[in-house]
Amino acid sequence: MNRQDLKAACLEMLDQVAIEHPAGHQGKLAARYVLRSQAGDRIELMFEKGEKVSANLWIERRYAEALASEGIICREYPAASLFAKKGAEGKKTYGRHSALKPMRSLANSDLLRFTIERVSQLQSILDHLRTERV
């Protein structure tokens, strides 16, 4: 399965189990969602759908910590690293995907970014999130 087919399948799956985030999607670059867990938690998700990047799913760390050792490529983005680097003009930069900024739970929290290589990985993540209790 090529990257675009993988992303299309992931987006279809996300559309089935989650609702569009109140901030909406970000054009061709990102899809924002809210997933309701069985415990009633509202879990924000952001999926990168742009052509030039991998199929990345951003999740608040507290919901997905247990998944970090499941064999899915994962990178941590601690809140402490926000605005830690300066851009070309000397101004501090956000340091994350700009589509996260309007998302209340994801904008300033500790995050995990999972790189999805197979649809089954996304299914595993979503199954975990729906049954997770925090």
C-alpha cells in the first residue's frame, strides 16, 4: 500500500470512529478529530494527511503512553520544549505542527506522535484509546 492509499484508509477509519474537531480540519495538511472513550473522555487527535509527510497521528501522552512500546514508531514532544528554539528571525517558534495550536488539549500538552505504517496499527491505537481510562 502506498503512502496516499494508507492515508486515505486511515482517514476513512478516523471518520468512522471519531467526530471532526470543532476547529475543523486544516485543508490538505491535517485532519483534527475528537474521539469519545468508553469512559466518556474526549480525546483529541490530529492526523497529518499532507503529501510530503508520513501518516502521523498526534495524541496527548497521558492517553497513549502504554502504546509507546507496542512497536509503532513513536516520538515524544514534551510541553517543556514548546517555544524553546528560535527561528530565522530570532523569534521563538512553536516547535510542533501548526494544526495543533487551535486544539485545546493538544496545543500545550505532552504529546506522542505515532508514525502509522499499516492500517492495523491505527486500529490498535484507536481500540486502545476507546477503552483507556485516565
